[in-house]
Amino acid sequence: MEDSEAIEQLRLCAGCPKMCRHMCPTFLAWRSDSPTPHGRALLMYQDAKGTRALDERAIEVLYQCLECSQCLTWCLPQVDIATMVENERMRLVNEGRYPRGLDKISSAIKTNHNPFAEPHGKRNKWFVPTKTQGKKILYFTGCTAAYHENGIARSTVSILSHLGYKVSVTPDEWCCGSPLFRTGFRNLGIEQARHNADTLNKSEGEQIVVTCPGCFRAFTKDYPQLGIELKKPVLHISQLLEKHLDALRAVDFGGPITYHDPCHLGRHSGIYDPPRKVIERVSGTKVVEMARSRENAMCCGNGAGMRTLFTDQASTIGDARVSQAREVGAKFLVTSCPFCKNMLASRAGKMLIVLDLPEMVLAAFDSTSKVKM
């Protein structure tokens, strides 16, 4: 790291009283100062100044970061440690000094264009074309909804059809690149991005809708920063549904509903109100907010390679988030991210029903009375 401004930012962070560590999910998981914003800043600062090079343990600490950016919310000088960690990871990957547990993600995406090593030909197996003849819209499914959370994908297509859209998907969809950008495999991520841009720019849809905030951030932030242009507007499903609030049905869900803000949708993209407006329209009740919500929302624990490299600690973070939902008496925990839904549902047990936003909206469309789940 040679950027003098970045080095000064690291010095500020390394010398701070480090109160942000109390909000850092990885501090909760490890109960150590090392995997906290301050700890990571100190390691990068020492490496940049030539005091202490990054050894194997230091590299591990840099990969014990969710890049959720909650530390930035609490940082008065606005030191963006998550971005610095991401840039440092890119250097480590280029030097071949990254945790080898990430090879299964990068090789799976390179070979099958998804991080789960699923055959690419199965990507659209869930899709059933609709007969709607309205405005054409392209649904970019994203890897998690395509392979592990089909209910979200099917619900999305059904809702869009209800709203009068003619929905299409493309067999040429590849991983958006977000898992690669976050873990340092930027060059491979660029390959995925260029392919997707070419594919999407040639598609018939007038606009692109996504259900994955990782895809949304990649399309609206990562791609432009890389000089890769999408020539169609991109909307997250919550933004699109907000435009159709009057067309959504309201039913009794039979219990309090809380909402989990995905990091990529909230802190990284500034989208907080649209999903809440949709939830309140569909349920007819106010969202019961957790103690940590909106810009202070806690990460689910599933991002930036954490669940792949440190499964137990990722689960600890997911457990904590589920506990926060239970503390406010919620019966339903709704999110707007297939990745978050997958983690939170795996930790919720039977006392809490976890839904993604399209699943909740479809439940209302399919019922005119109290929703039973």
C-alpha cells in the first residue's frame, strides 16, 4: 500500500479509542481485538510503513471481515476500512497469499459461473414463462435465488406477472461478480461483469430487476467504477414494488413483523424505506424495528467469504441477528436478500418465520384471509 492518504487514514483508525469494535460483528464472533476495524487497520498500517509485514495470521484477520461497513457508521473521521480491506485482499490474491479455502468459490465461478459449483445449465430450471403481454422486464436472478432459494425467484416472477410485466430470464446469466470483488478476485470478477454487460445490453427487457443486493451493488457501483456500462436501468425488487404499492394486496399475517436490512442494500446502496413501505402495505401493520436497524443494522454473517472460511463464526453472527428479532417479539423476520434469507432461515428454528420480500408479497396475493405459515 503506497497511497499516502490511505496510510494516514489507517493511522487515524489504528490510534483511535476503537469504540466501533463493540458494533463489529466479528468482534462478537471472536471476542478478540484482532478481527475488528482497529485490528485490521493496525496490521495494514504496520505493513504499509514497513514495520511488520503481513504474515499468515494477519492475512487471516483481513479475511475475518464481513466488509459490512458498520464500523463506518460509527467512525467520525469516516475511515472506510471495508474498502481498504477489499483493496488489500486484491493485492493478496494477485500475490497468491490468500486463504486457500476461497479456491472453491473462485474455481466454481470460473468453471460454472456460480459459487456453488452447480451446473450452469440448471440455472434457469426453476423458471416457468408467464403469459403476460405487458411491459418487458428482465429478471437477473442471481446465484443464490437460482440454485438455493428458488422460492424467491419463483415468487418474483409471479409477482411481476401479477403487476402486468412480461418477465424474461436469460440462459447466459453469469455470477454478477460480487463474491469475487469482495474477496479480492477482481480480475475474474471483471470477466463475469463484461460477459453480463454484453448479455444484458442485448436483451429485450426495457429494464433489469434484481432480488439480490449483491447483484444490485455490483451493477450500480462496481461495474461503473470498472468502466463497464449497463445500458438499461437496474432496480432492486423493493424499489419496483414501491412503485406499485396500490396494486399490492394487504392481509393479516397474524403476528409482528420485523425487517433485516441487508448490508449491500442498506449501508452500501442507501435503500432503507422501499422494503419497509412494501411490508407495511402488504401486512397493514408497522414494521417492528430491531434495536439495530437501518444504517446500524447488524450483518447476517454470510458475506465477503465469511461463511466459506469461518462457518462457525458466521453462524454465531447469524444467531445473534435472529435473537435480536426475537427480542422485539417478531413472528416474521423479513429481508430483501436471498443470501441473508438463507443464513437467517438456517439459524431461526421453528419460533421465527424468515421470508424474503417477494415471498411475503406473493403470500398476500395468494390469500385473502389470515396468512398461515
